[in-house]
Amino acid sequence: MRKRMDTYTGITKKLAAEYGLICVDVQKAFDDFLEFRHSSFLAWDRVHPSPAGCFLMGTEFLRQTGFDFTRLNGTGKK
């Protein structure tokens, strides 16, 4: 499964570059997280993300697209 997903990611990145689009790759965020947790924490069936998996993907999407997280605490500080 992972090898197939890596292939799909490569195709997606190539198409994003070709069409001038942003490609958000969440795999590294998953890999980093999974150094400390079992994969079932992010996807019970190893396919569909759990609420924690959705949160991680959403946070990573915002980070990679330039969201300013400092605005969340109202102080302008990280």
C-alpha cells in the first residue's frame, strides 16, 4: 500500500508543478507522528483517517499553505 501511495504522490506532485498548483504532502507529518504512536491512532482501518488523522492532515494543510498560526492566540506571538 505504501509503495502505491508513494507512486500516487509522485504523480500528484508532478501534475501540481505542471499546472502551477500547491501540492500538500502530509505523509512526512504522518511518518513523524507515527514514530511515537501506533498507526491505528491515525487510521483505525489503515485507510480512512480517524479524527486525530483528520486533525493532523488539516493542520499540515494549513501549515504548508502559509496559514499564520500566531493569529489564533490573538497576541501575534507563537
